[in-house]
Amino acid sequence: MLSRLHLDPGHLAVRLQAATDASPPPSLMASLMRGGAGFALVAIAGFSPWALAGGRLVRAIGELGMYLACAGVFVALSGPALHRLVIGPGALARFAILFLVAYLAYAASWIAAWMALHGNAGSLTGLAAGCILMGWILCRAFAARGVLAQVAAALLAGNLLGYYGGGYAEALIAGLRIPGVAVIADEKAPPTAIAMLAWGACYGLGVGAGLGAALFLCQTEHRAVFARVAAARARAGVLPP
């Protein structure tokens, strides 16, 4: 299935040669910033049903329904927000499908570990297992060899920073009781809505930066392909893609 996404260097070369225009590959810093900022926005939107209307949603569609609603927002927005991390034209649909597969595998790993162990042990085991599995899926999709350890490490570092940094931010804001936090509820949102959304923003920032680094590592050969195609176009007197 992953090979059908045609994200490997060979298929990228074909798309680049046929394209009339293509954005240059993002640098590592651009990947970190674009991934972090993009997924932070996705996370804020994805956690909004939980933060702003969690109680009402649980009563209306149940706890599982609320979780599915949040997951649906993540899946729907991640493609548009992050697809430019993928080199070459036609990245939106391919990345959206890839992210769906990788995210579901990650979530399933985390849930299984949490249900088996609970607490910090369950969270850490789930994060590690989920990041390894997601890294394997990314490496397979991009036909990236020999970088699984680095890709999984980048994903895990981003997840740890986002997960625990978000928890700290949430506790800090909720504990300080900053003016306006309780007021924004107005019987429509829980008093801790800002703290919960702050958790989501920090989580998205860390996870997105890790994902940006992972995709950068997976596309080392892809950047070389882009450079070769651009050089060939230049020699032929054609504007580079």
C-alpha cells in the first residue's frame, strides 16, 4: 500500500521532470519551523472539541465519539498544514494518506501500551512504540534506508517535548488562574479551556517539529534527485522546477 503512494526517489524524479513548477526542498530549519507551527495550529483545532465542548459532546455522542471527533480534525487538517514538508508536486493527497496510516498506527500503539501499563510507564512505552512504528512507516513510504533509528529518535524527542511540555504549560496556566480564563467559559466552555488549548499548542509544536525533522531525514536522496533534475534543466536552458 505504501509503495502505491509513489513517494520514493524514482517516482519523484518522474514527477519533477514532468512538472512546470515545484517548490525547492525545505531546509532542516524550515522543516522544523513549518512542522512545529503547522501542527501546533492543527493541534489547537483538534483539541478544541475536547477543550471547549467536552462535557456537552460526551453527553451528546459519548466519550468515544468525542475522541473520534478530535481525531477527525487532526486527520482532516494535517494534510493541508504539513504537505509542503514533502518534496515535489502532488504532495497533498499522498501526504494526507500517509499521515492517516502513520497516525492510526501511532495511536493504536499508544492506546495498547496505555491499557496494558497505565501511568507514566504506559505513556512512555506507548510514545516509544508509536514513534518507532510511525518512523518505520515513513521510511518505507519514502524508500529511505538506514535512517530508521534517527527518524524514530526525532519523532520521540518531539513527542516527549510536546507531551510533557504541554502538560507543564497546562498546569502552569490552570494553577496561576490568570485573569479571563474562567470568564471565557460563559457557560459554553470549561474554566480550564485556555489551559487545555495551551497543552494542545505545545504538544503540536513538539510533535510537529519532530515530524518535520523525520521527514527531512527520510528525504535525503529526494533532495539529491531534485538537485539533479534542476541541474539538467539548467543545462538544457530550461528554468529549474
